[in-house]
Amino acid sequence: MAGTPTTGVDGAIGSINQSGDDQLKIATAVQAAAAKGAAASGIIGAAQSLSNTAASAAGAVRDGARAS
């Protein structure tokens, strides 16, 4: 905010009284970060599932090789 003091009581009040646009930008950024976190968790879960599937398949191949 141009012209807003950055020190003392006036600066503190100016920092607290952010414009609505600033608050909207902050809220949007927080929501975007949360969405990215949720997507990352989903990707990690899928990777773990694939890893478990691969381990199971490798175990089945190993067991099949032992049986033959």
C-alpha cells in the first residue's frame, strides 16, 4: 500500500488493515497450496499402491520360479 507508514502504531494498523484485494490474494494462495497438497498426497498414494502391486507381482514371479 503506497504511502502507508511501515513503522510505529500507524504502520502496525496499516499492516492489519490490508485491502480486500490483498486478503483475497492471500486466501486464493492458501487454497491453491491446499489443493496442491491434496494432489501431491493423491500422487504419493498412487505411487505407493503401484509399488505394492509391483512387489506383489515380483513375489508371485519368484514363487512361481521356485515351484518350477
